[in-house]
Amino acid sequence: MNLALWRRMIGESQWLMTACAAVLFGYCWVRVWTVSLVDMSRYEMIVEQFREFERFSPVPIEQLITFLGRISMTYDEPICIFTMTVWAIARGSDCISGELSRGTLEMLIAQPVSRLRVLTTKAAVTIVGVAVLAMAAWAGTSVGVSVTTVEKKVEPLSMRVPLPVVGEMNIPLTWGEPPPPVRVPIRDYVSPRQFAPAVLNLFAYGLFLSGVTTLLSSWDRYRWRTIGLGVGFVITQMIIEVIGLATDGVRWLLNFSCFTPYDPVAFTMLADRSPEAGWAFFIYDTQGQFVSLGPLGHNAILLALGFISFVIAGVIFCRRDLPAPL
């Protein structure tokens, strides 16, 4: 019976998982390619125009004017977050209220299988799907980094000539048009391994939202209402983050937004500057004083809240009275 249950759960989710994984893989690949199309100097000029909005940026503007910063922004863009959100809410809402809405839950638990086994099997498939989507995003970035090239300006040959008054001077050895730029692999500037903190952060966000939606599904009977509550929860969390970033007086609101510990760009740049801090639970200054939670600390918050939500959902589902199917 357990094998049949696993087959049923996987069969229900395989097409959504395939579609979401294809979107993340393709988008992350194309995103690397689009980064290679914009000259770095021109991108710097564009970003400088938004200097006054730096408070909304996860990292200082200077860090975004790099290939690593520009590519890591992929994991903080709406398409990437939206795709993971679709999977988490779709599968979490189907866990209990989806079965009730279809009238299949009563027939399912009438079989020699416990309620807890039904819930844990669905939750396990959902979590595996979150991991698959996170790895699909990383695979897309890795392929993009491996096959994409960027233009690199070739400095003209020069000769250092000593002069009596001004000292040495570089005299170019070519005249006329400067040498044309050459194409070099973008992997000369970044490595797929550098995006591991962003991928782990994306996984933690997906697991957290899956747990919350499963919790909502465990006490509801209508899937459409569970989906609405899940979407409303995500939108509310986004609004709280925007308000907290916009106004210093209510910056404490950031403590109540799940998008505060979801900061893939900052974690990627931190790991690049300081590898030991990029994989730390806590960050300390040079005097050993606590500064803030590290990337693993933020991920631990999302993962812990997600697993706690799954546990509470299991308790509610095992104790509730199930309504008769309509």
C-alpha cells in the first residue's frame, strides 16, 4: 500500500514539477546570457541612476556592478520566486483540503493507511520537489556560466618611456583604431559553486512556504480558499518587507517578514568576500562581538518554521473530524 501511495502522490505532482523545473532551468540559463549582452560600463551608468533607491537593494550598488552580483540577482527576481511559490502553494494546498475538495480523502484513508502516513508522504513529495526546483535553478545557472561568453576589451600594446620631467609614460605602440574586443568565457569571472548559498536559500524559502501552506490546508476543506490564504500570506509578507525597508521608523517590521531571511544576493556576495562568513550561523566583528545572523542562521529560521508548520499540520489533521464529501 505504501508503494501505491507514493506512486499516486508522485503521479499527481510530476507534471507541475516538470513544468516548474523547466521554467527555472531555462530562465536561469537565459538570465546569464542576458547579463553577457550588457556592457559592464553601461550597466554601471544605469545602476548609478538608482543610487537613491539603494536602501531597497540587498547589497551596496558597487557589488551589483560585477558579474557575480548581476547573475546572483536571478534568485531574487520575481520569476524565480514566483515559480517556487507556485509549487509550494499548489502542492501544500492539495495536501488535505485538495483531497477534501475532490472527495477523495475519505476513500484514501479508508484504505489500510494512517492519516499521518498520507500527510508525510505528501509532504515528502513536496519537499523533494522543492529540492528539485532549487537544483534546476542551479543547473540552469551552471550551464549558462559554462557556455556563455562576454566581450573583453583588449588593451593596446604600449611601451614605458622615461621622460626627464614627468617621469615614465606609457606610449601606445598602435595607431588608428583600437584593437577589437575579444570574447572570453564568463566562467573566467564567476563559478557555479559561488551560487550555492543562493540555491540553499531558495530551497529554504520553498520548504518554509510549503510547510505554511500545508498547515493552512490541514484545517480547511476548500482548496481554493487555502490557495487564496497562501497567496495572501505571501503578498502580505512582501508588503511588510517593502514598508520595513522604506521607513526607518518601522524597520522592526522586517522581523516579521519571511523575505528578510531570504536574501540570496547578499549571501552570495558575503560568501565571495569571506568564505567562512558565507557559511556561518552567526557573524562576529573583529572584537568577537555578535553582529547578525549568518546565511546558515537565516536558512535555519526558514527551515525550522517550515518543519514546525508540517508538524502542527500533522497534529491538526490527525485530530480533526473530516467533513463528509460534497
